[in-house]
Amino acid sequence: MDELQKKISSLDHNRMPVHVAMIMDGNGRWAKRQGFARSDGHAEGVSTVHRVTKLSSDLGVKYLTLYAFSTENWNRPADEVDTLMYLIGWAIERELPELLENNVRIHLLGDIDRIPEESRKKLLYARDSTAHCTGLQLNMCLSYSSRWEITEAARRLARKAAAGELDPDSISEEMFADNLTTAGIPDPDLLIRTGGEERISNYLLWQIAYSELYFTPVLWPDFSDEEYVDAIIDFQSRERRYGKTSEQVQNNE
Ligand code: FPP
């Protein structure tokens, strides 16, 4: 048995994270270290996306959410933005047969209308073609930022209230969550950020209220299956208290 298989068999299959979210950071630095262009780092990053999707599916994770392009990423140099947009469309088209084979459902989160048409069509095609899949749900955050999403939800509720269709006092946390792009998706259990920075960068701010955070210095293209399993092993060692005391959690109160 190789190291990876040993680690996988040491996992507690009753305590797997249902939803894993990832911030895929470090592509640019990886490329620079190899003497390549930043875009080559993103291309290499697509291979890691392929691996983590396959492993998530094999491990029985139900939701994998990837921060592929943030609202703020539109401010990067135009050639890098163009490459990323092209890569995202190219990758989803190339991966579609295997995603279908693995019963993976694609879900898109973010301001998808801003994605250039060619890539947008490929993304929407992949989403529609996998709509019947019942295995892993792969949520791709594209032109996404949490403040954008929260502001949109506030606008939607305010419009209904202004139209007299909604009593402002009836707005609950559940109703608010139902107006986010993640409506119907359970909150992430585990958030992994690669690349060494320890920040959230406008990602799923509402949804990660009680997520376990895992930061690794490993750059995204180097993020291996073993590293991913290490993050899950670490997650399984945490006590999730949701504001309660350790004693209450242990007594199942
Ligand atoms: C951050 O690294 C990474 C991104 C802005 C893009 C991530 C996108 C991919 C891995 C490709 C997505 C493809 C699919 C199919 C989802 P960085 O450029 O900020 O790295 P740095 O911090 O080292 O500069």
C-alpha cells in the first residue's frame, strides 16, 4: 500500500467533510519559480483542479467549491485575465466527458454574465449537461465575491419589501441564506487555502461562519492528493463546538 492509500485508509469515513471549499492560491509564484509566465502557472493549476475533483468524488465529499476567479481578479493585467477566461472554458470542455463518467454535477456561482461569451457558453453547456448527475457537486466560483453576493441578496430582499411583498421583520437568517448564490448548499465544513497566505479574500464570508480553516504553504500546482488527505485528517482532529462548550459537545447536548 502506498503512502496515499495508507492515509486514506486512516480516515474516519463517518466524519468526512460534506462540503470542502478551496482557495487555489500560488499559481503565479509557482510559475515564477520555474521561470515561466504566470499563465503557465494557471494552466498547471488546472491539473490540480482535475486531481482534487477526482479525489473528492472518490472520498465521497458531496460538495467541492473552488474559487476560480474573483470579482477583484478582473483588475489583473488584461492578458492574464484573457488567459484565465480561455483556460476555464477550455478546461471545462475537456473535462466534461470524465465529469459525466464520474457523475459530477457542475454548478456555477458568481456574476456569470461577465464571463466572455465563448467560455460562458462552455460553462453553461457543462452545467446543463451534468444537471442530472447525483455524485459530487462541483461549485465553480467565477466572477464571484462574497460582498457582491451579500449585496445582491440585500437588494433582492429590499426590492420585495419595497413592493410590499415582504415584511422586513420576517427576514430570518434562513431567508437571507436562501437569497445567496449558495442557496440549498450546506455551509462548508472545511476551507482549504493553498499558497501560504492566511486570509479569506472575500470568499464565502456568510457561509464559513463555522467552517474549519486549513492553511498550507504549498502552492496550488503542487497541492498533492496526500496534502489534501492531510487536510481532511487535520479536520477530523478538530472539535466543532458551534459556540457550545466542549462538555456539551461530548454529551451530545
Ligand atoms: C490564484 O493564484 C489563482 C487564481 C487567481 C486562479 C485560479 C484558477 C485556476 C487554478 C484555473 C481554474 C480552472 C478551472 C477549471 C476551475 P495567483 O495567481 O494569485 O498566485 P500568486 O499568489 O502566486 O500570484
